[in-house]
Amino acid sequence: MYEHFFQCPYCWEGISMLLDPSINDQTYVEDCEVCCNPISVSPVFDDGELIGFDATGMD
């Protein structure tokens, strides 16, 4: 697993999520651990290295 730190698009608090580098291109929804709003998370990996990351609100 890969821990990634970023800001929540709703409350702007710094949060972290565990990402699975075994899947190169993925998109899923996970709630912010601070404000509980849903975040669309899209990490991109290449050979286990994080090369792209997007976290957007579900408005």
C-alpha cells in the first residue's frame, strides 16, 4: 500500500489515504476523514510509482 497526503476539496484539511499501486489507473469514491464528504479519488501508477493523483468533490 502507498500512503498519499493531500488537501480535502471540501474542508481543505490535510488528510491521507492508502492507495493500492497494484492497479495502474483507478477511480473510486472515499469519504474525507475530517468532514465526511465524498471525494472522487483518481490515482495513476506506473511500475508501482505514483505518477498522477486527482481528488475532487462530488458536487
